[in-house]
Amino acid sequence: MNKKKLYPMWFAALPLTLYIAFFLFPSLMGIFYSFTDWGSRTAVNGLHFVGLQNYFEIFTSHENYGQGIANTLRFTVISNIVKLVPALFLAIMLQEGLKGKGIYRTILYLPSILPFVIIGLIFRSVLNYQSGLLNAGLTAAGLGFLKQKWLSDLHVVWGSIFGVDAWRGIGYVMTIFLAGLNAIPHDYYEAAMIDGADFWQKLRYVTLPMMKGAVMINLVFGITYGLKVFDIVYVLTNGGPGHVTEVITTYSYQLYSSGRYGMSTALNTILLVITAAAGIAVVRVMSRRETEAA
Amino acid sequence: MKKKRIRFVLKTAVSLFLCSFVVLPFYMVFINSLKTRGEAARMSMALPAEWLWENYLIVIREGRLAQGFASSLCYALSSTSLGVLLSAMGAFVLSRRRTGFHNFLYYFILSGLFFPVNYVTLVRLFQWLHLTNTRLGIILVFTSAMIPFCVFTVYSFVQSVPVQMDEAAVIDGAGAVHLFFRIIFPLMKPTLITCFILQFMGVWSDFLTPLYLSSKSRLFPMTMAVYQFFGKNKSYWNYIFADIVLTCLPVVIVYLVGQRYIIGGLTTGAVKE
């Protein structure tokens, strides 16, 4: 059988071309432009190489871009913990011994299909200090002292973002965990029961080791989502109050809007390096898994 | 068995409690979308004093929603169809050939799962290619962005299709195109539908791409239209809520219809071990 004829390379060339042209090439261009003073006035003044000046500015300027980078990393770590841990227990709870679990799953998954812009707008209303649903609910429940200025208080605003993000994402993470749980043979739990294992021991020695695949998928999507986060921050706070909730992508958009393209691509390039590092780590683990399985 | 009963009641209570967190905001949005401006500003859960269904008509007119809907549909349908088809072709060939070079290409595409799109330089590239403010440009960007995920999903599916299928087809005299479109493609259908639904919803929800790449409001998809409307009418929560309902509706329908495919698709990879 002639593999070359049966599996022609032009099949693969089509998606590869698009992928390279509109995905990879702009990233590489970005690396190049990050060493220039590219901006809205370039058409008049010409393009000049400035070496590492953009990067220098990112890490030293009073604009606090460094804080934006730190916020991105922090968001990636915390948002994943806040979603993965509760979602795991939810999945275990929903897996059996419950009537109509299909309906619960459908409802809990629903937020993750909605556009971020919509979620942002809904929560601009829900978290409204004066009349929002959350504060009204707290007052009604006699918990009025917990009322907060959810989106304008420096100390709670990140909590609000994590909360809204979890509201959206937990159902998605849970669904993947449920699929993993369903693939675990029942005998394993029976064997563990006979050995007298309690809930935590079953979790530690049966469930988690058997769910490596599901955990991996959740981590891959969770990490890449976290590093690239934009919409939810942009719509909920637009980086504010002040610059407290600024992340790499929001700074990058601001710089783009104010015509400082070189700076904007420099920030993008930093994000590229961070995601590449995370990606290489994950792909390594994944390909090791595949050779193990073979 | 008493213990089992208690656990059942407890689980049901917890599940209902959690679901209420999802449902209540939707209820609040919907009920307030039918109120007057003053009533809606209070954002209460009470029924409207007067059911103002005409709020929806006003929003459709003022918020340019028909245009936004048409744009969203155009972007989502064309980029998803193109992206899924091309990814399926690519994944099929890469998964069958499997030399070192093809493996490299596979991981090369897969790396796109991680990388961020650089929109700033994309704007520049669009100027060179005369794609600035064109639907074609936006569609091509969406298409390219979904290729890594679709190739990833289809690739692992192709591995489960026995090579003997291909051999039998060759003996019957099939060529590459015939083999793929007549024999492999129908087998892939469930996987492709999954990719299609997930990516369709992804494009529908996307905000960043049109934010950078379209400066003309006639190109705005619904997400941009609703955000712009919000910016202009910040105190008209009744209209904003109506706008939210209308923007959600299409994705919610796609979700409810295609639900089993979504779950199926998310689980590829999750249950491989």
C-alpha cells in the first residue's frame, strides 16, 4: 500500500498553511516588532530598532506592567484551584445515588457556554452595591454585614473575579471529571471497601490515580485559559479599580489602543514565552504518558 | 438503608442549592428585562408591574441586533465548517503516516493549544493582505485558531479506526479523496459534530477577535453589539437585560440540542487511560 498516495500531504498542508499564516506567523512577527519602536506614528517617523528598551520599560516603568504579569500568573494558579477542587467533589457527589442528575449536570454546565461578555454584564448587575442580587440576597438572609463593594473595593475585587470565573467554569471542569469517574471500574471500589478503605483513602488510592487523564485535560485547558485571560477581566473591571486587576492581555490591549504597538507586542511576547514554557512542560508529560500506554 | 436515604436527601439538597446559584441570575435577568427602566434599576426578583414585551423590539432595533446576529452566524458557520473540515483532513493524514516528521507536525500544530494569538501584528498582517475590516479576514482568524483543538480531537479518533478499513478500500480501487470523503469522513461524524458544536459556541462567544480586527460596527458580532449597547445605555438595565437574553438564546439552544455531543467530545482524552 502506498502511504504517500493514500495519505497525501496536501491534506495536511491546508490546515498547516492557515495555522502558520494567521496564528504562528503573527506571533513570530510580534517577537521581531517587540524590539522596535513600532507605533501609530511609525508611518511618519519610520521604524527603529530599540533593542531591549521595551522590555526594560515593562519591568521598570511606574506603570506597573510587572504587576500585570504577576497578576496573570496568580490568576492562573488560584482560578484553577478554585475550580478544580470543588468540581472534583461535585463530580463525585453527582456521580451516583441521585435522581435526575442529568438535569443538575445540564444546569451546572450551562454557564460555561455563555459568552464572557454576557457573564460580565450579568455580574456587573448581580454584584452592584446598591441593588445587586448578591447584596440583596445577603441582606435578606440576615447576613447584611457581609455586603461588599464587590467590584470597586481593592481588597475584594480579585475575589469577585475568581468567584465569577468559578461560577462559569466549575460545570465544565466537573463534566470532564465525571467522564473520568465513569470510566473507573466498579470492582476497584468494592475491593477498596473490602480492605476497609474510608472515603479519603478511596479518593487517594483509587479515584485520583485512575483520573490522571481527566486531571491532565482540566489542567491543560485551565492553565492555557488562565494565562490568556482577557474577556472576564475586561468586562467586569477593565483592570480597575486603579490598576489592581490588570493582567497581561488588558495592558496589551491598552497599549495597542494608545498606539504603542511595539510595547504591546513586547508584552505579548512575554506571554508567549510563559505559555511556551507551560506548554512544553505539559506536552512532555503527555508524550511520556503515550509511550507508557503503548 | 436509612443511611442511604439521608445521603440521597442531602445530595439532592446540595444539588438544588448549587443549581439555584446558576438559575437565579438568569431569572433575575429575564424578569427585569420586561420591566420599566425605573423598576429594572432596582433589580428585584419581583414580577414586573406591567409586562413590557416591547422592550425586546426596542433592543432589536436600537442595539442593531439583527445585524449582529447575522454577523455572528456568518462567522460561526463559515469558520467552523472550514476549520473542522480542514482539521479532519490534516489529522487523518498525520495520524496515518506517523513518521518522525509527521509526529513533529502534529505536535507543532498542537502547540497552538497554548500560544496566544498576537492580535496587534495580526492587524498589520491584515493591512498587507488587504483583509482589514473584512469578514473573510475575521473568518480566517477564527478558522486558524480552532485548528489545534480540532486536530487534537480528530487525531485520537482516527487512531481508533482500524487501518484494515483503508486497505479494504484500496483493494476496491479507492483513491485518497474517495477513501477520505466516502469512507473515513462518515465514520468521523460524531467526533466532527462535537468539534463543530464546541467551536461554533466558541466563535459565537468570542470577543477579543472582533475587538481588535473590526473597527466598523457593521462587522460586529452579537457580543460586540451588546457590549457597545451597554456602553451607550448604562442606566437602562431593562434594555441591557433584554439584550443579554437575546444574545444568550442562540448558544443556549445549540447547547440544549447538541448536549450529548458536547459531553462526548470533552471526554476524549479524559478517559483514555
